[in-house]
Amino acid sequence: MDGGRAVEMAGSSVALERELQSLVEGNMEAMLGIRFLVSEYETGRHRGRIDSLGLDETGAPVIVEYKRTRDKEVVTQALSYLAWLNDSHAEFEGLVRDRLGAEAAGSVDWSRPRIVCVAGDFTPHTVVALEMIRQRIDLVAYRVFEDVVTLRLVASFTGTPVAPAVPRPRTAPGAAGLVEEVPASGGGRTVRQHLDGAPQELRDLFADLDAVLTESGSVQREALQQYIAYRRIKNVASVKVQPRKRTLVVVLKVDPDSVELVEGFTRDVRGIGFHGTGALEVRIRSHADLERAGDLIRRSVEAG
């Protein structure tokens, strides 16, 4: 705005690809929700050099590739590096241990490795082609406006878990059908199994919560083993199902200091170990709770 009048700012791309890479690597957690590990990593016999490696909010390994302008070859390069990642679990976990510590290295989730391609733009052909590839890939377009950099999620593909799904009994269609199966580890029950075994009223409540979280059309749903993640470029919410307590535990990206906390409904979970990402926990047991949480949910989605 200039003197009360709207003036269009001309967007541009960076002058050098390395400039884009340095910008993202220096601010990767804030921009993409990914903890940066290493830059220009050589893949040995795979004969490549990965632009960036990182670990996302859910513990998934991430390959990040950059292209200053359009997406020429950036996606195919990233897919070829995925072969190295699948062959190099111990090597990657060693990088995580060196940069982020043993706890992070022990929690790497190999069921959903992820690719993020950052470019000036992507062709429609790329988006259509990736619909046929069952891999977890995000296409992110950037633009530079003077001192402002914008990121736009062009397309997001959730892929399928690497390990085979655990067989489950057939259930009637309903809210549980919104969530795909994810392999269990260590004999624990998956979020899908918790939802399948929940009372019908809790499944209906979950379906309505899911509708609120995804109503913008830009939020993706991903079922992990312990919780369901909702994200745009970064996670905006995590949902855990507690059938015995007839409760949906939602963790939002909302500053707890900006909220009047209500015992039994909202809780500050900063510094508390839990499954999911975010700072504000909301416990939803009824449609009245869901309505009361509506503004908090929308704040979290908008902030993402």
C-alpha cells in the first residue's frame, strides 16, 4: 500500500540458483517445517549431489532440490536421489545423529521418505505425471518481491507407505475411510485401527473435524502410525484418536500465550513429550467442543 493506494509489486526469481538454496537452507525450518542436515551431499556410486537433506516434523527423511526458474529436470533429479536414500538408511541416520542427536536419529520414519522441489514454477505436465508416481512429493513455487519471499504449494502427493499395509477386517464406510492404513511397528495399534474400533459417534465427530481442517482445499491429510497430520507446506494440526475416552486430541500451531486456557479443553504442551507437532492441545469430545475450537483450528490453518 502506498498512500492508501494499492501498487502492484513485480515478482522475480533469484539471480543464481545457489542464492535460492542458501536462502532456504538458512531458514528451512521456518519456511518448510524441515530441520536442515547437510548441503550438496555426494551420493557415491549413485553419482549425484543432493542439494539439501533434512528431517521433517514427522521424522521423515527429506530430499530438497532447487531450480531457479521452471522445473526442468528438478523432479527427475530428486526421484533418482530417492534410490540412494532407500539404500542408505544407516548413512542418513548417521547424519541425523551428528546434527540433531541420538534421539532424532532413533525416531527416523522410513515408511514415508519425502521429496520437496522448490522452483520458480512447474509445468502442468509435471503435476499430471507425478499423479502417476506413488511417491511423497511436494512442489513449491517461490517468488521474490523486494524484501519479501513467497512460497506457494503448487501440488502435494502423499504417496503410499514403503512397507506393506497391515491387513484389517472390513468395516462399513464412514469416517475411518478417510484415513489410509499405515504399517504398525512394535506391535502397537495404528491410528486407523483406533478409528475403526471407535464408537460411531466418535467417528462422526472425527469426520466433522476433518471437514473443518480441510475446508480450505489446501490442507493435505496424512495418516502416520500414532496420529493424523494435516499440513500445507508445514503441519497445521495433529489429531490423535482416544476411543476409550471418546476423545479427539488435536494439537495446533497456535501460541498458547495468546489463548485463555480452559482446564480439560485446552493445554499448553510446549516442553511436554507427545505424538504430533504444535504447541496448543485441544480435547474435543462433542460437537459443541468442535464448534468452540473452530476459531483456534482456523487460526492454525491460516498460519500454516
